[in-house]
Amino acid sequence: SLPDSIKDSSGGSANVIYGFADFLMRFRKASDANRAALCFDESLTTSFRNEIDLNYKANRPEAPEDLKRQIHACKDLGKLMGFPVYASPRYEADDLIGSLAHQNRMTGGGGTVCVVSTDKDLLQVLKPTDEFWNFSKDERFPGRNVPEKMGVQAHQVADLLAITGDAVDNIPGLPGIGKTTAAALLKEFKSLDGLLRNLEKLKTHSMRGAARFYEIISQNREVLDRSRRLTLIESGLTVEKDL
């Protein structure tokens, strides 16, 4: 969020490039990482999630051409500073990050996986000993602390977001069920699949409002299924064979 009065030698806006360069230099100095990668979102409209729901992220305006130019330059800058840079027209940065984390674990890459982001969606890819780092707020915590932040375990975050919805990504949630209730349902039934398998039990459950929740879920199963496919991060991609 730097002023657009920051220009390059030809008079073009350079505030995004300047800010990103500053972040990368501070990150390299502050982190103890010996390996790191940058993942970018390539397109707002060509993700596989747009095939699931045309309204996915439809609330976001297309980036101005000047911003696109600067983001492209940020990719080049990352490469020049020695970072591998990944982007895909079909998969989002979240999917690339989740897959890189998974690959690191599967190949015995060693070291702690640390996701550097401000996006709560990415909490779902964390294992207990992984870390999440909101660099701008200097907030860093292990995956085992996700319940303190979200009210559910890391592996339940996608289910939580499917139930409550995510206004930032234009994902609809279930009407009348908020985060606290969604967390309580997931604590009781372990997962969204577990909840749906045992939906009839919810009718007579001792949980306050259980009968009403049963009706809401029963009437919105299609919405719930679609939202779950949108909130789940893909972690099975082969992003880079040699980490």
C-alpha cells in the first residue's frame, strides 16, 4: 500500500515493485530459510474453481493493466533474487503452496514447512509442526495452534469455510449457521462428510438448535457440496520435481 507517486526511470508506477522488493529483502533477512518459493495467482477467471461455480470471486474487479504490469515485474524480480517462481492459469497460488508443502514432506526434504501469507484459507494445509507466518503483522505460529485461531483443527478449516461461506471469495455459506455453530458441528461430527453421514442424528441431537440446523443443511446440501469443492485446497499437484 505504497503511494503511486513512486515512479520508475520512465515515469511509470513502481510502488508495487518497490514494496515487493522491500518485502523480499526483509523476508530474506528475517527468515532462517535456506529454501523458499514464490507462488502467484495467474488469473481471476480461469481457475478450475470457476468451472465449479461461475460466481467464484466474481465480486472482485479485474486488476488494472498497470497493476498487471507491475505484478509481472515482481515475478521477474523474484527470479533475479534467486527465488523459484510458480504460477498457473488453472490452479491458484494456494494450490501451488499446498502442493509444494506436501511434496516437501513426501520427498523427505527436511526442515519446517512455513507458509508465508495473510490468507486464512491456507491454514488447512498445515501439519502440527508446520508454521504460518503473517509477515506484515509479524505473527508466526505453529500448525498445532490453528484451533486457537479458527476454532477447528487445520484439516477442518476447508469444511468450516464451506459451512460458513467466505465473502472474500464470493463463496456462499449456509443461512443461519455462523462460525461458532459450524465449529461445534465439526467438533461433534469430526468432518463435513461425518456430519452428512449422520445428518439424521442431528434431528434429535441435544445440541441447542439441532433440529433447525438439520433443516438448514438438508435444504442446502447442493450448496454445501459446491462450496466444499471451492474451499478445499488442492495439494496433490507436481509443482516441482526437484525441490
